[in-house]
Amino acid sequence: MLAGLARDISQQVLRTDVAGMPLEWIDYREAVRLYHAEQVAYDCGTRLYSVFGGYSSIDGRRSRIDVNSIIATHGTSKSLSRNRDEYTPPLNNRTLFKRDANLCLYCGMRYMTRDLTRDHITPVSQGGMDAWNNVATACRRCNNYKGGRTPEQAAMELIAVPFTPNYAEYIYLKGRRVLADQMKYLLAHIPRSSPLHARLSGHLANGEEIVEVHFHD
Ligand SMILES: [Zn+2]
């Protein structure tokens, strides 16, 4: 049974390893399971909600687990920490569009997710890769106009340089709703030179908790 605090139960929890490296988003069930299994080394961020279990037959008291927005857990994936620097996140449209803030990188206009497409900057037909640094968010109109041409061939210009997100950036991009404390936490793992660093700092400065959620289906 759940006791609703300020947050709704759908709010995801940011899971990190014991060293504090961000690992993934988990839902309240997984968070409760980790607390219950004593896998949570420490927690930080803010209290999200409390989950109540059954009454104890010994003292009649009810078990209660308080779930925080960020939890550090034991037993992490060693392969991930070892390969973190070379990690290349999988490419999908949801995270790609979020990388580009739902802007068409050709006309600079912001669109709803359903009106956006994945453009291959160097077209696949000309040997371009389906990889983060060769793809851009594009509206249908710009993508149609560009067709099978490179931006140079089509005399079009990109308004931003496409980049491959690092691990922390990818976690941010995957988050459905990222709270200010979670954003701040992830920001510490994002290079200052990254365009996302500036964007997230801006969101935090404006006191925004919920990011771009209304652009997603
Ligand atoms: Zn466009």
C-alpha cells in the first residue's frame, strides 16, 4: 500500500552505484525491492513516497519503506563501470529528439514528437552511418526537401553539431520526468563542453523540475 506524499507514484528513481555513478531509472517496485533486500547503501535527493507493508505479528507495527529520488546500491554492473568511457548508447528516436530539444536542426523550429523524423546527415545511400554523430532531428518538410542529399548538396545548414551522448547524458535523455535534484546530480557527470550541460543548467536556474515532458507522446 502506498502513502502519497508530494510525488506521484510514477516518478522514477535514479539508481547509482556505491561510488555514485548514475546507472539507470527504476520504478517504485524495483526501488522498494532494493530497499527491502538491503541493497541500498545510501540515498540522497528528496523523499518521493512511503510504501507500507503488512503488520508485524510480533509487535503489531507496520513495515514502512521511504523511497528517495536518488539511491546508491550495492552490486552494480562491473562491465559498465569498466567500459563507461567508451560507452555508446543505443540510438532511438525518442532520445534523439530529446537530445535536439525537439528542434528541427535545419529550420530551427520546435515540433511535437510525432511530427519529427530522424535525418541521416550524410545519407545512408551515400555511405552515411546510422550513428549519433550522423543523425539529426528534422521536421518532415525539411527531411523531404533534403531527400537523399548531404546538407552541402542541398544547400542546407545545421543549426547545431550532432553529438554522441555520454552515459549520464543518455540516462538524462531516457528520463520521462526528471526532478531538479536528479537533474543536478546527472549534471555533475556531464562534461561542461556538452550542449546538454548548458541546457540543463538553464533548466535548473529557472527552477524547472519537469523537462520537455509535454513534447513526448
Ligand atoms: Zn525543419
